[in-house]
Amino acid sequence: MATVVILGAGDIGGALARQLAAIDLVSRIVIVDDLATVAAGKALDVMQSAPVDRYHTNLVGSADVASVVGAVAVVIADTAAAPSTEWKDDGGLALLKRVAGLNQLAPIVCAGALQAGLIEKAVGEAGVSRNRVFGSAPEALRSAVIAITALEANAAPVDISLSVLGRPPHQIIVPWDEASIAGRTATQVLSAAQLQRLDARIARLWPPGPYGLASAAAKMIRSALTRSPRIHTAFVATARDEGAAGRVSMLPITLQPSGLQELIAPALSARDRVRLETTLRS
């Protein structure tokens, strides 16, 4: 019985449980939070919508972090304490180290927008493989950038392909030369003034909201577990030959059941390559 464990029953954790359940990806989802009654309540709420939306995923709530044992994926989200708080800093690192010790195979997905530092510490201080721990929030940012680009271009979001690189919120790079809109490069469709207008708006898209963050995490977990070749944008700790070793940046990747499969080298103009290398080494 394949199980995904979500650590945190806050806004992100609850939304993610609903999205994962609805796509019938795994047979069981466990929501873990110190406030076990809140976790159980959210699990029951999602379960009660199963007959309406016709999915079969079983959900339970718990306060026991040991629930991660045997899970096929673990998500570090946000606590149910008011207001919902993302797992990060020393508390997040202690939790992540415990998870990595209890389950030595499953990918650990950091779903929050404020967890880049947690990933850096997990890889640099705790020795967790960068292939196992990565962040899904950049995929939510990419989706938001696609949405505003679609409005600017008067196009359908599904017809737009682009990447976001760097470190949010002030070092975000969108390589417009490699972006495409309905089969044409973005620079052919959009004027220089429109591209400048988009670049000026991008920093304000960070951080994404809980539903966007949940959607991004669900999408990436699905790709990992189904071995989809789809390329995603993630927070990834860089290796020495890619930048400052252990420094986390938004980069394109493919996934497999154990986590990161391949880091995809983006096709960049000379200007964007210099910007990205500067960001990686800063």
C-alpha cells in the first residue's frame, strides 16, 4: 500500500492532501501534526468528498512522525498552529534529519516558499543527498509567471513554456529567449516594453499562496512516482561545478521515485548565463 506522508496540517498541508487524494495517486495519505485532532479533522474532511469526486485514497491524521517509515514520499509543509507556519530554521532541520533517518529511500519534498534555507542546511550540515531533498515552490512561481505572461500576450497559459531560475524574490531570471508562446519565441510575440513590464512584476509574485504551493508539490510528486519525463522547476542544492556547493537555487529538473533524476542545463543567452552564474556563486 503506497503511502505519502505530509508533515504539517496547515493551509499548504491541507490543500496538498486534497489534491493528492483527488488524483488517486497513492492508496494512503497520512497528515502528521502536533495538533493531531486538526490533522484528523482535515483528513476526515477530504475523505468525505471522495464519493463526490470519485477517488479512493484513504486519509488519516496523526501526531507520530514515525509514520514516515515505509512512505514512498514525504512532504514537509506547514504546521496547523495559528497562523500556519512553514517548517524551517532549526525546528525544520531537526524534523528533516529525523525523517531522513527514519526513511532512507523516499524523496523529501519541501513544499513551502520559505524553505530554501532548510534545504541548504539539510544538504550542507545534515549530509542529506541533494537528490533526495528539494523544494517545489519554484514550480508554483513558474505557474504564476505563465499566468501573467498569458495575459500580456493574449494567449492561453497552456500554450506557454518558460523557465524561472535564480533565487527569489530579487534574483529571479526568466530566460525570455528560450520561452515560447504558441510555438513562437516569446521575444517574437512580446515587445521589449512588454518584457520589461513582466520582469518588473515577477518579484511581486513571490511568495505563492498555499493553493499554488500545494498544486506544485502535488504535480512534482506525481511526476516522481510515475517516472514522468516532465521538466519541473525546483529549489535544488547546487554541486561545486554548478555554483557554490550546497547553495540552493531555482533550476529545471526531472524526477524519479527516489527524487531528483537529472538537473537540466537551461539554454541561456550570454547575458542570462552571467546573471545565473552570479546568482549561484553569490
